[in-house]
Amino acid sequence: MATVSEIIGYVVLAIVGIAFLVALIDMLRKVVVVSKGTCMVIERFGKFHSVLYEGLHFLMPFADYPRAVTWRDVEVHTDANHREHIQIFQTRIKRIDLREQVLDFQSQEVITRDNVQLMIHPMLLYQLVDPIKVAYQTYDLPRAVGNLVRTSLRSIVGDMGLDDTLASREEINRAMHLKIARVCLDWGMKITQVEVLEIHPTRSIQEAMHKQLSAERIRRAAIVTAEGYREQVRTEAEGESQAAIAISMGEASVKRLHAEGQAKSKEVLADAEAKSVEALSATLTLFGVEPTQYIVGLRYLETFLLVAQKAASRHIIFPYEASLYGLVKDLSAT
């Protein structure tokens, strides 16, 4: 049977063995490998000591411990009916990811300047650049950033109308970036980009917008129809005017050509008569008759013939000339 001293020796040996085992396990746990793009904030006796970046590191047993950071991941899924399904995962992480990441939020309810309710879905692209501020400035950094985004978004959209909000996503992104970038940098987070993914009016606003769009299309159709009719009438009037001008120009050309033809024919007749008179002048001279007297007598005879053909009863008065009287006497005798 073991004595008391032996029992005490066994107990001390067991305690020493357990302590050695615990120390060995803790020493093995203090061998830390940090991956590229991550880091760890180390505290010694509850006070900040250092930041470990990529590589192999050895910590002091029972003194150095990594600082845990509260972090939450939000997954937002939208179905065909524009209903959101949100899943939030909150954990305590010891390794801080320094790569650029996406921070998604659920849709925020905002009211525009003209009292229209909208659902806006924002998103951030960020990068953690100061692990010390990330670990010590805020307790729940994603939640703090989410509240900041919500208040900034309501402030920006509250100063805009519905039409401006729907058509000015880039302006909203820039304004939000200016509002939250400096504050988030004080928390160790660098905001690289702010995006508004979706803007959804309520169902009543959508119906009113559809009615307005239909009315606008009907108005534009009526305007286009009226402009088309006006253009048609103007084109027809211009066509009729051009046609009348062309007809008048054609008639003028016909009259001009007709007058030119008559003048030409008269010139030809005059030339022919002149040539005939020249041909008869020698013969008439032999009988003592002037060519002009011959022509005048011939015109008298043609006039008498026309009077006799056109009138039913005639009374002819002509000047007395012996030669013409004798000619008429000879004609009446025949």
C-alpha cells in the first residue's frame, strides 16, 4: 500500500505532466501561418501588441492571443416577383481579409422629395486597409456601415424627385461615396465603389407610371398623325402649285411657238408676195399699170369675195375710180 508521500509524489507528477502537456499544446497553437491577403491582430495580456501579415509566426505562450472581430455576411436573393430573401451570417473572425470584397445590403425604403416611396438596393465594394482600426474602432463594422448607407441614401434621395431618382443613378452613387468614404476610412475600411443595383417603386406608383406612359404614347401618336396630315396637305398644295406653274408655262410656250409660227408664215407669205410682185412688175409695166395698183385692186376683189360669201344682203360703197368702175362694170356684164 502506497504511503502518503508516494501519493503526493504521484499527484505532483501528474500535475507537472498535465501542465507540460498544456504548455506543449499551447506552444503548438502559438505557431501561426498567415496566408497572403490576410492578417491577424495580436494582443499580449489583453493589450494590442502587433499585426501579423503573411508568413510563419511564433507567439508567446499564455500571453499572445489573436483579437477576434465581429463580422456578418448578408446574402440577398430576389425572386421573379421582386421579393427579397435575406440570410445573415454573423461570426467572430480572427483573420482579417485584406482583399477587395463586396458588401451587400437589403433593399432600403426611402421617400423622394415628391412623397413617392421607393425600394432601393445598394451595394459596396470595399477593402480593409487598417486592421487596427477594424479591430478597435467599431464592434460590428458591417452593421455600422449598413446604418451609415441607409441614412445617407435617405438623405440623398429625399432631396430628389421621382424622375430624377430613376434617371440619376450615377449621381446617387457619387453622392453616397462622398458621404460615407471618409467615415468608413476612419473605421479602417476603404470604399472603392458604391452602386445602386435596383430601384423599385411601389405597385401603385408603377401602375400610375404605366398609365402616364400610355397617355404620353397616345399624345405623341396624335402629334405624329397631325404632323403627317399637315405635311401631306402641304405636299399636295405644293404639287398642285407646281402642276399649275408647269401647265401655265406649257401654255405660254405653246402660244409663243404659235405666234412665232404665224410670224414666220407671214414672213414667208410676204417674201412670196414680194417675189411674185417682182416677177409681175415687168409685165405690168408693159401695160402701164403700177404694181401697187395691181395689189390694191387684188385686195379689193378678195374683200368683195369675202363679203359675198359671209353676208345674206350686201350694200357696197366704194370710191369712184374709172379703172375700178370699168372693172366692176365688166364683172357685172359677165
